[in-house]
Amino acid sequence: MSVTRLRVRVPATTANLGPGFDTLGLALGLWNEVIVEPDDSGRIRVDVHGSGRGRLPRDERHLVVRTMLDTLDRLGSRDRLDGARVIARNEVPQSGGLGSSASAVVAGVAAALWLHTGALPDRDELFRLASAAEGHPDNAAPAVYGGGTIAWQDDSGAHAVPIAVDPRVTPVILVPDYQVRTAETRRLLPERVPLADAVFDVSRAALLVRALEARPDLLPAATEDRLHQPYRAEAMRPTAELIGRLRGAGHAAVLSGAGPTVLVLAQSPVEADAVVAQAPARTAGAGGLEVRWRARRVAVARDGATVVA
Ligand code: HSE
């Protein structure tokens, strides 16, 4: 059976937000768009534009297509994608920490659900399937629902609820030109942590929900973390140093997801613009190499993934 043309848009996401390790997430106003067009070649071809062009695979190995095929297989609808042209227009940087793989997985699952049912996917179903496929509900939740989210897992799977983010909260991302794999930095995390550190993070994470909702002035205090960033620092010194400098200047700077991108949760657009204006273009990296940074203010994406025929 040939496919119907469809367009999926999924926002960038930032996870953890400091102390909300594997739990808190925020959708950002940078979008990956995937268009699936019928093609009677019997093959699947992928065109990549923007971020990842020239590096991402252009066939069934592309994460969006792999996810679409896996999901259709599970739904017993594999025959709905026998030939297709897939166009990926990526705004989300691939360099790490902005949920590019969650965005690809959510796009793949959304496209598969659309092809399976011919109707707009149910968001809760989309979140459940994408979390199971991707393994990071703290990225999948904001990618699917938009805005701020609290995600958790139990024996029945992943769940999420929204956080109403105060409109004054203005994210800034500082994206470096080096990459670090999430799996590599998760291996640096200890199996056990001191009770005092757990209490430290529980208090900050609880405070952070309040700060995001209505008290942006509390963001610097509420984004302190002892659970994951100190352990990951050795794998991304330039990022850790920049976070230290920004925090020293009073900004709520944290590792975006598993890094190495830096996120600042500014209390106002004015603070965000000051962070961008003062951001370094280059910092010292390992072995005398330089790290280049691109700083930009981004909106909180109020909407999550959308599918349009
Ligand atoms: N919570 C995950 C981590 C996010 O920190 O490893 C990965 O994007």
C-alpha cells in the first residue's frame, strides 16, 4: 500500500534542567520537520537538510525511518511503507543535549501512527510508544506535549504531567562544536550517592517546579545539582567551566540533557539577551584546542509534536 503525504514537526527539548535528573524537561522553539511522500520506487530514500546533512544516513538506517518501520512492524502495518521519500529539515543541533534523537523517535512514531490509523495520533499513545522506543521520557514528554514537563516511570510505563512555565522564563542555549555521547557520560554516574546529595537535589528539584511556574527569581538557587553534573564534568571540561562561569555571574546555567550543550534559564528576556551578548565565541579545550560556541535565545515551545496531512 502506498503512503499518504504527511508532515510531522517536533521541537527540540532540554532535559534534567539541573536537579531534575531523568525527570524534568522543557520544549524549545527549534523544530525538526519530517515530510513523508509516496514514492513508487519500492525503496525509502531520505533527504536531510540543515543539521546533520552529509552525516546522517539517507536510507532505512535513518533514525526517523528506523523508528517508523519498527513501530509499523509492532502495529502489524508494515505494508503501509513500502516506498517513500522522506525529507528531514533539521533545526535542532545534533551536537548533543537538545533532544535530537528524541525528536527523531517522536517523529517516526507519530508518522507510523498516522500511517496506521489515518488519523491524528493520540498524544498519550505517542508519548508511551516514543518513551519505550527512546528510553528518555524526560525528553520524549516535552517533545510530545510541549512546554515544561515532569516525567516518571513505573511498572506500567512512562507518565508525564505539564508544568505551566512563567512567560518571563527565557531559555538560552550555548552549543559547542564538540560532541559527547550520552551513554559515555551515563557510565560516569555512580550507582549510589550520599543521602545528603539526594536531599540536596530533591529540595532543588521541588523548588525548580515552583520557580518555573511563578518565581523565576528562584531559578539560580533552584538549578543547583549534585546528582549528575559533577560526575559528567570530566568528560566535558569546557562545558563544565562555562557553566561555572555563568553560575558565578548569577545565571541559572546547567547542562542541557546529557550535554555538552549549556542551557541558561534566564529570569527575563533582558537577562537572556545579556547572556547571549556576553557569551564567549571560543574557549580553551583539551590539548590546546579551541572550543567554539554558538549562543542563542530560544523560546519555550508551548506546543509539542504536530502531524499535518
Ligand atoms: N536524562 C537523560 C540524561 C537525558 O541525563 O542522561 C538524555 O538526553
